[in-house]
Amino acid sequence: MEKNSKVWLIVLFAVVVYLLMGIYADFGKLALAMKDFRWTFLFLLFALTTTNYLFRFLKWDFFLKRAGVHLNLKDNLFVFFSGLSMIITPGKVGEIWKGWLIKDINGEELSKTIPVVTVERITDVLGLAILSLLGVLYYKQGIYLILVLVLLFSIFFATVKSKTTSNWIISKLETKMGKYAGNIKTMHKTFEATMELKGLIGMSLLSAFGWFFECLGMYIVILGFNQSINITRATFIFSFASLAGAVSMIPGGLGIAEATISGLLQFFGFVPATSVGIAIIVRFGTLWYGAIMGLSVYLVFKRKKDGKKNKSLKYKEQLIEMV
């Protein structure tokens, strides 16, 4: 019940956010802008968003293998895409749920999988920061957010790699964690394995390449509204808005990402109604599309897995009766 209530609170919050955006843009003008949108472009956005997911899956698989966690392709796809249902949680921290899914599949300890989820998320943020730098000259205030994120990552990276600092932190945590002290050491070893500098840089660049497809999706949506903007600006707006939403720790970045997209579009000369319409379509084709896809994948494959288990149990019962 508590989990369901949280979901409904997020949905209610989303409704309030979009109502406020409609009031700001003027519902009449917003409706006219939406009427002029070429809806076939939405399917292009879905395709580009899915392409991003596929590249990020390669990154996820890379880090899993570095951590010594091995899943067959079907189970791995199930875990990764099911995790998308958690993108509406604050900072996407709900994606830690992927660790529990892996535990259900092969019994792998969370102390090995949670660091993988964390490092994957870090490379997502670094990838978006790389893309944001492409257009930060247009909006110089944005450099401060990127610098803060890079500084925080540098501190985390230095802490993990420094034996003196990490050993001190581990010893302090061990005195408080009791029987779970071993998990702390396992997590640290996993962080060390997944945060090897060469692989981290490579995966951050792959992440930037993947996220660029969603930036391209925003560019396509703008064209769908019969507006024009260069790809560099569209890339900056989407990546910077995504960063702002992520660091806000508001579920899914709701309100923050939409306001940033709309505000920056107006900064570049778009009228409020069109900028809000673009923000709503872009977020539907990236945030909500991903959440719906993730939930659908989880429910479909979970039902199939449960069905196979039930058949297996019935077969065993029949064998027992025959014996």
C-alpha cells in the first residue's frame, strides 16, 4: 500500500506540474501549438530514445562484467529495461532495484550490484555534462552546475582510489555495520573494479553518444512544431535540463527539467506556448515513455517467469504422485 501511495503521489505531482505549465503558457495558446504539432515525429522520438537505451545497455553490461556479475542476454535485458520503470524516482536512485532483480535471478549479493548501478548512473551524469559543454557558451551560468558535478565526481573517484582514505572510511563503517562489515569491503572492491579510469572515460563517452540520440529527438520535436534551432543548441538544452532535473533529486526531475527546457527555449527566442508544448512532448517521449516501457517489460517477463515456475512445480508434484 505504501509503495502504491508513493506512485500515486508522483502521478499527482506530475499532474500539478503540467497544469501549472498550461496556466503559464495559456491553455488556449498551448492547445493551438499542440494542434500544429506533427504527431508522426513523436514516433521518431520514441525510436531515438530506444536507441539511447540500447547504447546504455552496452554500458550496463560492461560494468556488470567488470564487477564479475554474469547474466545471460535475455535476463540482462529484462533487468536493464525493468529498471527503467524507476526513472521517475529522485535522481533515479530507484534503479538500485536492478540489484534485487539480479539477486532473484542468480543470487548475486547486492554489495556487488549496487556499485554497478551507482557507477552506471555516474557515467550517465558525466555523459550529459560532456554534451552540456557543447553549448555552455550560449548560457554561461550553466558552467557552475557542471563544475560542481565534476568536482563531486573527482572527490568520489579520489576517495575510492586512495587506499589510505578508503581504508580509513571502511574501518569506521565496519565498527558500525557489525555483521554487514564484509559487504562494505565487497562494495569497495567492486567500485575499484568498475572505476578503472580508462573504462570509466570510455563508458562516459559512450553514454554521451547514447544521450545524444535523445538530444536529437528534441531537435526532431522542435521541427515537428514547425520551428527551427541548430542541433548544438538543442543538445545543450536537453542535456543541461536533464542534468538540472537529476541533481534536483525531485522524482524524475519533474518540473525542473520541463521548466529548464521551456526557459532555455524562450531564452533562444521561442514563445511560451510553443516552448511549453515542446517540453511536454520531449518529456513524454523520454521520461514517461521509458517508465511505461520499463513497467511493461517487468510485468510481461515476470508473468512468464512465474508461469514457468508454476509449471515446473506442477510437473514435480505429478512425478511425486507417480512415485
